[in-house]
Amino acid sequence: MVNPAFDDGDEAEEASDSTSEATDAPTSVGPTSVSTSSTTSETAASTTSGSSGTGTTGTTSTTVSRSGTSSSTTGDVCDAAPPPPAECDPACDMCEEGTCIVVCNGKQSCLDQTLMCPGAGPCLFDCRGTRACDGATFVCQGEDACGVACFGVRACQRAEVQCAGGPCSVTCGMMASTRVCAEMRVECGEADTLVTCQAEQTVPPELVPGSACACESMGC
């Protein structure tokens, strides 16, 4: 059911961003990638930009994407994640190479809902469409990589992301939209957390550090 509580600028914004939404975020679920990476020297721990956080020694890379999850770690617990399972939990909407994909596709499809990663393994919340995940709460679990992808007018506005023990990442798409992830709150977990925005947001996401690992944003 569509929420009638739109503010005055909603219709104008939706009309002006319709071209961008059609280009950057088709209503059907398309390729999505969410990644975090960090590189630090063995002699000194790096200090991250953003709210807070200091990485530990090592060189690492972890990626959650529509093609699965890959990770490599050399002495850095901040970006380490276990390998994906052979099969996803049956509760997943889609499964690609062990990555569970929770799909919110369409206008206000997951408005104000609480969404959890089902079972073990890497997880990706895929939000596409006008206010698809507006006000939603994303709950990551365990030590697996967890990602949130937002494409559409105010797709993840007012959303809350609760990272857990694995690498955590949020992508705010649509280059023309400044409110895809406006007023978002991200609770960083026990591993690296990165929020990436394609456009500066009217109210940047609030990042709450959860450990000594990275808790940062780019372009927001």
C-alpha cells in the first residue's frame, strides 16, 4: 500500500529523477555490487576518514555482489569474512554463488519494514524503486559480508543499517538524487564499514562506530 504521507517536493522530485531512475536503477533487479577494501602497512595502523575507526595491520579485500562474495585477508581481522556457503537459505529471494539476495523491488515495496539476513552466508539487500526501503531497518548477522544497495528516489531515506561481525557496505546510487540515503543511520559493526554515495546527500548518513575498525563514508 502506498503511503500517502509524501512531503510537498515528492512528486516534483520523482518526475525530475524519472530519467535517472530509469537509467541507474531499472525496476527489474539488475547487476549490483557492494564492496569494502582496506590496505595498511605492517609498521603502522592506518586511520580511516569518516566518523571514526582505525584498521589493523594487513592488506584485505571483501566484495558482496550479484556475482557472489570474494574475500582475501593478510593479517587484518577488520575485513575478514568466511567463504560463502554452497547454497543459500531457502528464505532468500535470490541466490548467486552463495550470496543471499533480499529483494525490495518497486515503489514502497519494503517501506518501514525490518529486514534480516536469512541464515548463514553473505547477504545483500537490494532496494530499487521510489522509496523502496524508506524507513526500513536492515539487520546483518554473523561474521559474513553484508551489503545494502539503494537505487531510486529516496530508496533508502531514513533507513537504519545494523552491521554485525563481518564487512559491511552501503551503496547509494542515482547520481542526480540527493536523498537516496538522506537521514540514514548506519551502526558500524566489528569489521570495516563503508557507505558510498554517488551524490552528496541533503542530510548525510549518520555513522555510529562499533569497533576500532573503519566506519566511513565517501561522497555523501
